[in-house]
Amino acid sequence: MTNIAEGFDCDSQIEFARFLGYSRRSAVEMQSLLYAALDIGYINKTTFDTEYQQAEKTKAIIGGLKTSLKKCSVNT
């Protein structure tokens, strides 16, 4: 969320798209950390599945926003 906010305040769509990329990669990092948490028993499989799917949804939303920025820059 903070990467998106920081990118939104940038002066260009290209810069905003770059920060959206950081945000998407942060969601991937979260998924990796979920595996680690599951492996050491910090969370159970149900929690893992729920949070992993939330990260998948987040990645899809960010990807859609990034795609829409590309379409806007082509159409302007």
C-alpha cells in the first residue's frame, strides 16, 4: 500500500507504474513469507490458504491498474 501511495504522488504515469511493480513484488514477497510461516508452524494451512489467495487477488488488482496505465498512455 505504501508503494502505491508513493508512486501515486509521482510526476508521471511511468514512475507510478514503476512503483506498482514494486507493490506487486511486495505481494510476492508476502507469499514467500507465508510459506516460511507455515513451515515453522507459526500459521496453520487454513490461514496460509486464505492469506495466499488474498495476495493473489492483490497482485491481480495491481496488474490491472498497471495495464490500465499503459492503455491510458497509448490513448493520449
